[in-house]
Amino acid sequence: METNSARGVYDDVFPWIWSAGAALINNGNPAVTASPVINSLSFLASMNDEGLIYHSVHSNGGKLEDFIHGRTAFMVAPASKIGLVREHMGDEAFSVTSIPVPDNYAGRTFFASLGWTLGINARSTQKTEARLFMNFLVENAQLLSEASGESPSNRFRNIQSPNHSKVWEIAPAGEKAQDFAALPWFELDSVFRESLDELFQGLSTPAEVAAEIQRRWEVILHE
């Protein structure tokens, strides 16, 4: 688990919460104190207390290297990392799956999409210019995709490997998590990261952590 990396909380922590059927943002408002979120934090805290979470931030390499070299049994990572793992381990040495959901392991799971997160800070004094620039980026991304004749996702689909095929079996059965679309992601992430560290150090209970995140997120989203 890379809780101090740029996408550590998003990649390693939020998927457990989403798989529990919880949304961290509901209609633009924080929903961190919901029971499924607190239960997920409790689960992660208990895993940490039992020494079952390996914190890659304390190692020389990231969680990808820890997994490749056998220091961890599994990791939560984007599907784009499959190619690098199979270069080192081959196709038969590992497999991919979705995070189990509480509905008898058969419910609908959520997954996050790796890519850009674009938004305009509420305190920006140049919102019009920022929106024009965002539109420019989006339009040109679409033009580049059309010019190449296929989208990156289609290129990924054509890669021949058992684990890439498994991803395309998992994805249609899930739903894309979009909790943070057009929101000040960096500030929200920093708050969650700090509170999670307190949880793992045993300084706060899961309910206290959830309440603190809720309070601070409300300030950020409504200031």
C-alpha cells in the first residue's frame, strides 16, 4: 500500500470503500460518515493491526516492485500495470481479479478509471480562462484519438494475454466510480491521507477518522 504516493489513497484505499457499496461524495456533499465507509476503515485498520498491510512507502521500491519480488501477496493497481508485471513474472505467475464485495462476493463492484482529473478550484480568479483551457484539452484528446483510428482502450483490448482478457471480463460487470469528478481532488486527498495515518497509528478510531474527514471535506467543498 502506497499511502504517500500521488495516487496511493485513490488506488489502494478507496477501492475497498467503493466495493462495499459506499460513495464518498453524494450529490456534491461528503458522505464519509456512512456506515459502509466506517466499516471499510475498520477493516483496513484491523488488517494493519495484524501486520497484513505492507506499507511500500517504507521500502526502496514501490508496491509494484514489492509484488514482483514476492514481498507482498497481492496489490491493488491499475490494469495498465499488467504489462510490466508480466515482463518480470510471466503470465502464469499471477492473476487479476476484482476486490470482493460484501454481497456474498457476487454483487456489483466499482472500479476507478486511470486518467486525468480536471477541475477548477472554487477560489480561482480566472474560472472562464480555466474552463476554456479544459475544453481545449478535452477536444484535442478526442481529435488525437480519432486521428489514430482507435482509442487507447481499444489498443489495450487487443493485447493478447490471459490477464488482459480477464480485465475485460471484470469491467462490464462493474460500475465506474466517479466520486471526485470536477472536485478539488488534491485537497480532499491530503485530508484523507492525514486522517488515515492517524488511524493506522492507533491515534483515532474509524468513526473518529470518518467524522474528521467529513468535517474537513465539508469546509473544502463549501467554502
